[in-house]
Amino acid sequence: MFASNTDQLFYILQHKRPHLSETDEHVIKAVFGHLAKGAEDQTGLCKDKFGNRFFTIHGDPKLPKVIWACHSDTVHREHQNM
């Protein structure tokens, strides 16, 4: 669907995504919907049995292990304009 990671990022940032909104669900499905539960794609993006998406980053084993997590929704309310 996206020609590049930049196109994908711009697509994500162009939408208000209030919590539990149809827009948030649409963006999640458009960007991450290709993954079945328990699957991994060619970029390393995984989806667990609960539907959470994450990347496994394999690096130097001497470095600390760090997790980065975020929400897909934004802080907008339905009535706010972008």
C-alpha cells in the first residue's frame, strides 16, 4: 500500500485518531492489518495473540535490552480540527 516508510509515516500523521475511534481502527488496519496473530513480516514487525504489534530488534548482546511502546491514538477529540 505504501511506496516507502516515509509515505507510511505521512499517512499515519495526516489523521486524527481519537481513542477507540473509527479513524484509529482504519489507520491500524491500513498500516498493520496485514499481519495475522502470531505472525511476523519481512521488517520484523510481529503481532502477538492479543493483537499487540512490536518489533524485535536484534543487536549487540552486551547492550541493555530496551522496549519502546506507544499508542496508536492521538490526543485529539472528535470535534477538534487539525
